Amino acid sequence: MKILVTGGLGFIGSHTVVELQEKGFEVVIIDDCSNSDEQVLNGITAITGKRPEFEKIDLKEKDKVEDFFKRHQDVAGVIHFAASKAVGESVEKPLLYYENNIGTLVYILKELCKKNKASFIFSSSCTVYGQADKMPITEDAPVKVAESPYGNTKQMGEEIIADTCKVTPGLNAIALRYFNPMGAHPSAEIGELPKGVPQNLVPFITQTGIGLRDQLAVFGDDYPTEDGTCIRDYIYVVDLAKAHVVALERLLDGKNADNYEVFNVGTGTGSSVLEAIQSFERVSGKKLNYKVVDRRPGDITTAYADTTKANEILGWKSEYTLDEAMKSAWVWEQKIRD
Ligand code: WQD
């Protein structure tokens, strides 16, 4: 069974390719390498012993997408990670985000609609909830007005898929709303490779721990939470990758209740920024140099998942603790800085 993974050289994509191969799927990756490195193929191969097929294609080029599907008629399913994902950048360059995240989605869906049957997994995000009113967040929490064009592309993406599935009986899709992915594969062969100064918390913590950054800025400790810092649901990337395989198999095996479903993918536990720092200090044995500064505009106070639907209907549950995930991030940081 051949599965296309777009953005398969990226952080979550590469970990999902590993899990797919280990479940016996044949994988072909499309990536434009704009925010990833072809070297990641070596890491995947080192773990699984199987080098995935890879084609460097810019999915914004419609004729290239059509040509790919003509040459790979045996693709049974697509896991679609390829997208731009920097919240701040999306505010400065909205059209880059709408073209790259929406245009490419439409081209992929058009190809899948030509097939009698196709399974499609969409990389969505808890960002669609904005600051939800109730914790933990369930899938039927209202989708709020997006705080950024990036978040808007995830909301629009879900709507485009839902509308298409309504009129395309052969198309079965699942949107996975990720909470905060973190960590690296236990083999330390693949992991997060942020380009430039990391936007996300965990890579900034590990880069500070290894001395690449002088100090972590904690964006505010005056939030209405126990320790004053924001709370998030930090999910280990391998747990998240496994969720994609479970979701894909649900569709391939025809177990889905509707031809468009949505699942939160998180641990169900919230951790504050200070708790994440304490986790790093426990697993590394190092004191982290940080300083509390002003809030970062656009940050929400709290977000963590209600995972009942994923646990009971999808049949997936996160298995790793925050410390285990943080340890993997630290081991990876040390390895890539060797
Ligand atoms: C987490 C917490 C920061 C950096 C974003 C996207 C989301 C998803 C994950 C793509 C916040 C604090 C951070 C730092 C800090 N991306 N922080 N100092 O903002 O929850 O989610 O990334 O899908 O869509 O919105 O993640 O890691 O940036 O921040 O204090 O140097 O860490 O204020 O409270 P976020 P994050």
C-alpha cells in the first residue's frame, strides 16, 4: 500500500514516515525543502532500513502535482503536512500563506477526487480554537476567529476538505488538530530542525541549554494561571506520528463513521512554561538561564486537549510523559551540536 506524505522531510512528517514504514506501508515523500533538509532521508533510512521514495516538488506548481499523480496511480492515501507554519511570518506575509497552504491543498484534493477511493489525513492545529472558553478543549468547541493567517489557513483547510468530502463519496478524510508537538525520535536520527532563531518554546529551551542561545525569554508570568505562565499541551512527536498511522488505517479499513472526521491530538494534560523549564532541568541536570519578559502578542493563556474522542473512537492514546519527550529533545540537541 503506497502512501504519499507531503512535507515528509519536516519535523512531524519525518517521524510519521518512520511509523508508516514500520507498519509496512510503502512511502513516497514530496517536499520542496523550503523548511527541511534532504539529509533527513538518511535519518529515516537509518531508523527503518528502508529509504523512502522522494520527489522534490513545489506543490504550488499545479502541473507538477498532476504529473506526480499520473506517475503514482497506486497512491492509496495522502498525509498532508506540507505547509508554512510560522504564526508571526504569516501576519507579515499573508498571501504566501494562503497560496502555499490553501492553493496546494486544493491541487492535492483535485487529484484525489479523480480516484474511486482515497484516504486523506490533514495536519490541522489546536490554533483553530483560539482561546477556548472551556478546558479541556473538545472537538466541538467553537472555532474562533483566527488570530493569524496561519491559523486561518488551518480553519479554511478544514472547511475546504469538509465541503469536498460532502460531494465526493470516494474521498474519506480526517483532520488531526495537533496541540504542541515536541521532542525527537529516541534514536536521535531525526528531530526538530528549526531554521534560525526558534519560535517555539522547546527548541529554544534546548538551544539555551546547550549554549547556542544565552537566555530563554519567558513571555510573561502575569497570566491567570497557577504560576502565571501560559499553559499548553506538549505532545511527544512520536505519539503524534503514531496518531497519523492509526487515523490512516481507520480510513483504509473503512472504519470511519463519516467521510470527514476531526480529532484532537494531545496528551490531555496542560503544562506551564515554568513546568516545561523544570522538566528540562530534571532531565538534563542543568540549570536553565531564563528571564521573564513582557507577554508575546497573540499568545493565548491556556490550551490543552480533551482526548476522549481520540482515545475512545480513534483508538489512540499518548504514551510518553513530558519528561520523556523533553529528554528526547535534549539528547537530539546534543547530538546535532556534536
Ligand atoms: C508555547 C508557550 C509562549 C517561546 C505555536 C503555534 C501553533 C503550533 C505550535 C504549528 C507560549 C512560550 C515560547 C519562547 C516563551 N504551530 N514561549 N518563550 O504559540 O503555543 O503554538 O506553535 O502548528 O499553531 O501557534 O507554541 O512553543 O511558540 O509557545 O515563553 O521563547 O511558550 O509564550 O506560552 P504556541 P510556542
